Amino acid sequence: MKFILWNPVETDFRNYAIVMIRRFYNAYDAQLGHWLLQRITAALLIPTIFLANVSTLILWNILLFWHMHIGIEEILIDYVHNEVIRTWFFVLFRILILLIIKYTFVLFVLT
């Protein structure tokens, strides 16, 4: 049985550098996507406040809770390191958001 060890002399540094740059870019791209989505939802919340009717109330609820979900998700990714606890919190938080959206819709639209 032959063991293969990492040898820096035999390793092509360019390939390693390209792989590391791609990993960094993918991680940066994902963070940029979250950052952009957070800003877009915040910007879209402002016009929906001034246009008050049923359709904008539904849009406002979806945007507000989506914005809140993205923010809480970023906080949990940064500070909760146990993936099982984080996943369970995501599931419970999404259920809570859906319940709040439902009761907000019932309170403001159906009454």
C-alpha cells in the first residue's frame, strides 16, 4: 500500500491558486447576494408603505418578513455554529413567519 503525501515541490501552485480564488469568489458571491437581497427588500418596503391597499399589504408583508428572515439568517450563520440547532431554528422561524403573515392577513384584510 502506497501513501501519497502532499509535496509542495510537486504540486502545481497555479492550480492550487486558481482553486482557492474560485472558492473565495463563490463565498463572496453568496455573501454579495445576501447583502444585495437585504438592500433590495429594504428599498421595496418604502414605496409599499405609501400605497395602501390590499395587494400592497400582501406585498408589504411578504417583503417585510423576507427582509427579516434574511437578517436573522445572517446573524445565525455568524453566531450559531452548531448546524443542527441552526437548522431547527430556521425551520421554527419560518413557521413563525408564516403564522404571523397569516394572522396579519386575516386581521387587516378579512375584518
